Amino acid sequence: MERMPVGGSAFESLSNYKNQGGKSMLVLTRRVGEVIVINGDIRVTVAAVRGERVRIGIAAPKFVQVDREEVYERREASKVPAHELEAVSK
């Protein structure tokens, strides 16, 4: 099996890639305090693990919207499609 580099000199096998909704998901194992870096400017830190609950911290630029999935889905569902908006004249 081919191996892909992840995080510098560390290697993860392709079996750590999962398919989710037509997109690949890399599944990593981290310990409390360890960080995952995304695109050089987003950092995901494992803050705590209690039983089956994991607390994570996310540091991202202000222009990056970060939401829990259920909040994101509510926000998307509440958006009014552009073709339903009324034109506002000044």
C-alpha cells in the first residue's frame, strides 16, 4: 500500500482516508495539546477528552467562518435564495 506524508516526517496510510459525501476525509489520531494545521493558517488543537466528548480549539483568520455542523446547516437553511430577494431602490 502506498503511503502519503502527513505533517512533515510523519506518515499515515491511505486507510486513514474516509469517504464522506463524495469527499475524502483524513482521519488522524491526536493527543490533548497536539495541533493539526490546515493550509498554513488554520490550527485545530485538541483541548480536552472526557469519555466520548472531545473539546477542540480552532484558530483561524477572521474571514474564515467556523461553525458546528448543526449551526452551519441552520444558517444555510435560513438563507433566502437570491431570486426571492426584492430589489431595493434608493
